[in-house]
Amino acid sequence: MAEHGTPEYATADGNDYAAHERTYVGFLTLLKWVVGIAVVILASMAYFLV
């Protein structure tokens, strides 16, 4: 078999935890809004279409 060199792994220079936390909080906020809108749409469909 062919000889392969040692694998090289890329590593991050630092831990940007503040950006990670902002992204996660933004995702949770968006998720809450989407679920709330879906509940309102489904409740409206149940009320007006039945």
C-alpha cells in the first residue's frame, strides 16, 4: 500500500463563546416566534375552516 504522511488537523485560534451564545439565543428566539405563528395559524384554521 502507499505510504501516507501524518494527517494535519486545522484548529481554531480561540474560543468565541460570546458569538456562539448570541447565535444560540437568536436561534431560540426565532424558534419561539415560528412555533407561536404556527400555533396561531393552526388554531385559526381549526376555528374558521371547521
